[in-house]
Amino acid sequence: MFGKRGGNSGGTGFGGAPRGPVDPAPVATASEVPAPIAAPATPPAKRVAAAPAIETPARPVRERDEDYYDTKSSVFSALIDTIDLGQLAKMDTEAAREEIRDIVNDIISLKNLAMSISEQEDLLEDICNDVLGYGPLEPLLARDDIADIMINGARNSFIEVNGKVLQAGIRFRDNAQLMNICQRIVSQVGRRVDESSPICDARLADGSRVNVIAPPLSIDGPALTIRKFKKDKLTLDQLVKFGAITPEGATLLQIIGRVRCNIVISGGTGSGKTTLLNCLTRYIDTDERIITCEDSAELQLQQPHVVRLETRPPNLEGEGEITMRDLVKNCLRMRPERIIV
């Protein structure tokens, strides 16, 4: 135990971050057709990403009442007054979680809070996620059946499950907590989001794609959108089975993937551009040198000889920006056999 209560603690490895991201070669480009800024309430008729069978979801997020959030706020404030965050940062994740749970249990006892066992467990888990992880996002990130997470300010959250947009049933304490979590996410890949740089693309450790747009551009608070990383990679055969493409189309795409044709894949938001590109890359020989250039790395190539490059925004002084043009130009000096943009 440690903190203002006294005592020492050990452990290393935890840094306060969540658990938790010659002739030119042919170029394959995945580009988007402009789409409406607002996300549609219903997905496109043929959405490739929604085709696989739904896996068993994790424990659903239960709706909380105001009393729960008031209690959580009170306990969280007492925790911050008690715990030594400097010492906590020196501990590994599991040890830090146990320390937090012990202190929270003590606070609950001291305050004589009347809670059921399940409510107390939920409170403990939520507070641990707030301190060590991505707060209310954690239970959503743990679910394999969710394709997209959409947070519109602290009080409005939505998820896409099996092609349908539903309310997520979570909320943040306020916009400040949501902004803090957004900054925590993007800082893991060396990026920043604030009033001077209010738009940011990033990724989670598992490859999930993240977009943040913050005030003053986002009027009602930070808007966070996460496209979940798919653990099971689709194949062209599966796309045929799901009716996304015809068997003849799949055969043609296999040939295109093997013979180094220059290809442009375009489509609207959520139409399956990245999914199709990942399917095509399966037909690239394992002895070919592949270089990928992305704004936010999300391709899932399985070949052994892959170099992954990512653009970089400018720093606070407006310097250090690396654009897609810079990356592609540099690729031509790296002896590529395939370039994927």
C-alpha cells in the first residue's frame, strides 16, 4: 500500500499508459469518395465489415442512474486525494489495479455507502478504468461484436453492432474527462489534440482506427470515433459467401492481386475499402518487398517483408510535418516491389 496513507510499494513496468498502439513500382491507392460529414443513421446496403457472424459479446454495459454517477464522483475525488499518483506510475498494471481497488474499498467503508456486491464491483471496475485505461470506453473496446464506437460529447454515445447504430449506454463525467481520454489515446502514437490542433487521426494498440475532433470545431464537446480492429481477417471466398462480390469478381481480383496491376480502391465511408485491400494483399508473394504508406496505420499484411510508414502532423512550432507525398517519394528509394498507399 502507498499514498497518503503511508507504506511502500514495488513493481516496475507501468508508465501510466493504458494497456494497453530503377522503375517505380506499381502503386495501389485506397481513396475515399467524399461522403456527408455526419455519419448516416443506417449503414450502406452492402457493408463488408458487417458480414461476419457475430461473436459472443462481452458483458453488456448497464444503464446507470444519477445516484450511481454521484457516488462514483464522490469516491473518485476521495481516491485522488488519497492515492500517490507518482508511486502508482511505478507499478505494473495489475499491481496498480489491486492498489486502487483496496483504496476504493476502504473509501466505501468509511463513507458507509450502501451498495450491492454487483454495484460495488461495477464501481471498482469503472474507477480502475478511469485511472489506468480509457475510462467508460473500456467495456466497449472489449466487445468483439462492435464495429464502430461514436462519442458525441460526454453524454451521447453510440455503437454499431451488426450494421445497426444503437445507444451505447455509457457517459463521461464531463467533457474534460472525455478530452483527457482523447489526449491519452493520441499521445500513444506521438500525436496531440487540443484547441490549436483540434483534428487528429490515431490508432489504438490493437490497430483500431481513431478520429478525434475537439472544440471549438466540435461545438458540443469532443467527438471521438473509433473503427474497431477486426481480429478475424476476411477472405475473398468469404466475401463471395456473404454476397458482397460475385465468384467471377473474386477470381478477377485474385488475378489483379498477383500480377502487380496498379489499382485504385474507392468508396464511401464504411463501404469496405480497407477490408477489400486486405483481401487483395493475401495474393502477394511472400518474397516480395512491400511498403505501405498510411495516414493512420491499419492494414493487416501477413507477408514477412513489409515496411510500414505513417504520416506525421507538424509540431507546435509548425515544423516536422511528413506528408503522404514525402513518404511515397522516399519509397522509390527503398527498392519496393509493391507500394500500397
